[in-house]
Amino acid sequence: MKPKRKVLLLLYTVTGYIDSETRDITVQAYNETEAVNQVKRKFGEDRIMILRVNPASSPALTFLQFKQKVNSRELEFFCRQMHALIAAGVTMLESLNAIADQTDKKFFKSALLDIADNIRDGLSLSGAFQKHSNIFPPVFCSMVAAAEETGALDDAMNDLAEHFAGEARFWGRMRQATAYPAIVTGLSMLEVLVLFTFVVPKFADFLTSENVPLPASTRLLLFLSARFNLILPAAIACFFIFALIFKKMWQDEKFRYYMEQVFVRIPVIGRLMTRAAAARVCRTLSLMIRVGVPVTSALAVTARVSGFTSFKREIQMAQEGVREGQRLCDALKKSRWLPSISLKMIAVGENSGRLDKMLNHAAALFEVEMEMMMQKIPTIAEASLIIVVGGIVLFILIAVYTPIFSIYQAIH
């Protein structure tokens, strides 16, 4: 017999007319009808007149959400503050208000105060955080929901702090690995720009004045130099147009799936991407299982944070398999993202009852492998840039000096 599928609670905003004023009340319910019934029970059917019911959304200014982000370090600090305050016996409302008073980001402060108001109105803590999904990721909300049931909210906040600290370390190493190639690329482009703007035009005037036959490479160079003021803006415009089109197409799941298969085949970069995704999935699963989240629920959240469409599909298939009674290691056996060593570690963890620890060990193993690969990125990038930039400079030198040598030989 298959276990009964768990229906997820959703957030609804019920707008009603109460005591001569219009109010928005956010509740957790399975559907709109239950949301209305909850509000009527809370305020009394004779006291409230329901105007409308809508799925709850994040705060306004959604078109600026790309600017309203809280990074991993800030989430880590928030979790450590919450852990310290809750462990000291401070109430949840007082903790949120105290942290809101200290934060410098206005939108984060507004979100924390809104969360406190929602809790005061009767919404659960996880539901209040879920309402601000542009700030708090799914793993955070799911961890808080599990901690509310077990009563170990301070421990959950400490575990979340360690989770976000690990994410911050990873992105910090990634920035360090790509900083040098980015600087060298910028300087190389500046060098080419200077050559075509100041150096090549001087030689072009000299060569055209001598009326000597020019090789194909020189004619191409003079053509590019004469129209460089048009080519450069056109190239920049094409780049931005391509980026916008690519971003739009990236929203399509089939296109994203195809491009992921292309990216993962790139040497070093592809392996780095797969190991990063595997580490994140293992770390997230370990974190959620450790606080008591059921494996199927943990897989549902992990699929959302996996970062890749194909990996997300594999985790969702594994979730169905586990729901039907399969072991986790068997459900993930066909995964192309998880290395075989991680599947063996998951099997050992299931047999020994230490699944969370084995998943954590697997994540740590992948992170070490990632760090070793990131150390290779600057060397590979440097060699590639030397070849590309050297090739461009060599082309310019050949194109410029070949006719000069011809002129010198003609004179003598």
C-alpha cells in the first residue's frame, strides 16, 4: 500500500472589512475556502466581511528583487543572532525586532518587521518566513518548519548558520579563482582597443601613402581599423542583445536542459559544476534530515535548490521512488550528477542509521575536490588568454610589418 501523499500548506492573503477598516490577513491553508474559514473563525463571521482571497506574495517592488538580495554571509549572521537570542530565552518577536533595529538594509528590516507582525497575527514562523521567499530560501523555511514541530529552533538556527557559512566560503573561493582571469581579460581587451585606436591608424596612413601592394592580412587590418568606431559599438550592442535573448531562452526548461548538457562537457568547468551541485544537494539533504525533516520532504526542497534542471528531475524521480518504498541509494542509482562514491556512502548511512553524517561527509569530499579544481582555473585561463591575445598581437604585427619589409626591399 502506498503511503498517503502529504499535501503542502500554502500562503493566502485574505482581504476583509473589519471594524470599519480594510485589513489583509495572511494565513496558511490547503485552499482558498479553508483560508476564508480560518479568518472567519478567528475574527467571527458577523464581524468580518470577506472582500477577496489571493495567494500571498512577497513585498512590493518585485521588479527590483534582483537588487533586494541578502547574501549568504548576511543570512549566516542573521541565523547566529537568532540562535544566540533564542538560546538566551528571548522570545521570537523580541528577537526579530531586536535584529531589525540593528540591520542597515531597509528592505531586510522591513521584511523582519513584517514577519513579526504576521507572527503576532497568528501565522506560523515558517509561514511568515515563506512569505519573504526572495530573502529566505526554501531550505531555510523547511528547516524552520521542522524545528517548530520538534521545538529545537535554536539548534536549527545554528545548523543553518553553518550551512550558509559553507555556501559563503564556496562563492568566496569561486570569486578568488575567477578574479585573476577576469582582470587579465579586461587588460587584454584594453590592449587591443589601444592598438586599434592609436597604433594601427598611424601605420595605416603611412602604408596607404606609399601606394604599395598590400597582402590580404594588411587589407583586413586596415578595413577593421577604418571602421573600428562603428564595429566596437555594434559588437557591444550585439553582446547585450545576445545576453538578453539568452536570458529569455534560459527561462525555457527544454533549452536550459540542453545547455546544461553542453556546459557539463566542458573540461574542468563541467566537472566543477557537477561537483558543486552534488555537494550542495548532499549538504542540504544532510542538514534537513538531521533536524527531522522526512526524506521525501527533504528531497522536494533539495530539488528546488539543486541549481540544474536535469539534476532537479533526477531528485524528483528519486522522491517518487522513496515514496513508493525504495531506499534512497537505489532511487538515486541512475543519477548522472551524483558520483558512485556518494551512492555507496548513502547506502552505508542508510544501513547504519547515520544518513545525515554520510551525506555531510560526501559533501565535504566534493568540496575538497572542487577546491583542487578551482586552483587549476587561473593557470588554464592564463594559458588560454596568452594564446588568444598573443594570436591577435601576432596578426597585427604580421599585417603591419610585412608591407614595411616590402617597401624596404623595393628601396634597396
